[in-house]
Amino acid sequence: MSTTDPESAESAAESSGASAPAADSALLGPADVRELAGALGVRPTKQRGQNFVIDANTVRRIVRAAEVGPKDVVVEVGPGLGSLTLGLLEVADRVTAVEIDPLLAQHLPATIAARMPERADRFALVHADAMTVTELPGPAPTALVANLPYNVAVPVLLHMLETFPSIERTLVMVQSEVADRLAAQPGNKVYGVPSVKAQWYARVKRAGAIGRNVFWPAPNVDSGLVSLIRRDEPVKTSAAREDVFAVVDAAFAQRRKTLRAALAGWAGSPAAAEAALSAAGVDHRLRGEALTVEQFVAIAEHKPEPAAKPASEHPPL
């Protein structure tokens, strides 16, 4: 993991292709994004889910929905060319961006310095995979705001929430289908593993829809905003998070099966699963999509002890 200090970046702005801000705004518009990408030789890749926001109004809408204020320390994942980064810097106290692409990571500080020099000292860049980040420079983050690549959105989101408990508010832009799954409640047909695991950390809701024409290149799917407000107190349980998540994974691995059957492998047998469910006060005939996160917690707390292996009748000499 490497961190870039933006203080000396302004001198590199010209070589990076960063253009001077417009008179009324430092945010990037469609022409700015394409010009900057062309100057850097950036070609968005499907592998990294790179679709850059080119509409300043959309950026400001995201920042408003995130409820970012002047006291917030924001961590942004996947800043790309800096469209959302600049919008966050307009209102937040500090912004730390985590970028895996080496070319984008190298030149983003120069873009910030060129377009928003008065806020450049409030920006830090961490060149790393967000899935491996365990620490960030400066004060602890209070908010997470990101346009997450579709292929890694859920694992990145869960990793950041687990690794940085100081994050109180999160707003992510993800594929519309993923947004539906994250925000789904028990009983909804798309309620599943992402829904439960997100609700372990936060109160989750859809916060709007985003069309395709605000991106370059335009994706083949629509996007949605998801708001997550961290729980005031964690879910009370004697079980470890990993144990609760293991129950969740098992329950949804075979969605059509009842919990008695779906949790047989986790518990050791269908009978053991039924006993654990009964002890947790959960009907073994239900399916995972009917349970709240609290019910999954109760099941994890009643996991059967592994059966003891019978002693050999003829122990070795």
C-alpha cells in the first residue's frame, strides 16, 4: 500500500493532462473526463468495472444523498479520474481515496491540485486494493462514499464496514440489481446473503436510481444508490461474526430447501439442524429468505457441539 501526498502534485498537473477548472465549478464534465482520460492514455476496462461519472449534477446528488458535511472524513473507493472525489472535497473536511489502478492512482493527486488547489491538502491517495486495506492515513473515516465496480461491490463494502468501525454513514452506487439485494428485507424474493450481512452492520435502504447516460463509457445496466447507517449498537450475540455469517451462507446456498435441510451440513445432520433451530425459536420448515439478522444470530448461538469420536475398543499398544 502506498500513500501519495498531494502537496507537490500541482507541479505535475500539466503533464497529467488535468485542465484548469471552469469558472463556476471545479467538477469534471463530459469533455473534461474524456480530455483527461485521453491525456493519460486511460482506457476504461470491464475487468475493473471502470465507468466514470461525467455529470456534475449527479455527483452533487450523490454527495447530498450521502449527507456529507464539513466535519466528515470520507473514504472513497475507486475514485477513477476524480469526478466524485472533487464533489466530496467541496463539502467534506478530508477525503482519502483508495485506488487499485496504478495509472489512475499516480495522476489523481495532480488533478485535485489543478482543479481544487485550495483543498489539495485535505486529500490523500492510497494505492491499494480496497479488499486488502487495513489502515488509512489521517483521522479515522466517518463516511464511505463510492461508485463501486459491479463485480466486487458487495465484498468491498462488507470489508470496509468490518475493517473501519468508525464509518457511520455509507452511500454506494452499485448495479441496480445489487442495490435491490442489499436493501431487501425478509420475505422479499431477492433477500439473501448480501441483505443479511449488510444488515449485520447497518440500517440499509435504497437511496435513488442512476441512469446509464451519466457514465463514460455507458454501462449495459442501470445503477442504484444504497444508504447504510451503522447500527447505534452492534447486534447483541455471544456468537462470533464469522459464525453468524457461516449460518447465513449455508441457509442461502440452497435457497429452495427448508432450513432443516439447508443447515444440515453446518449442524452435522438434519436432526442436529432441527434441534438448533428449535433452540433458537425458529421454525425448521422456513427458508432463509424469511429470517431476520437477529434470527440468524440466534441460530448461530445454538450450533451443536461436534459429536465426540468413539474410543477405540482396542487402543494401540
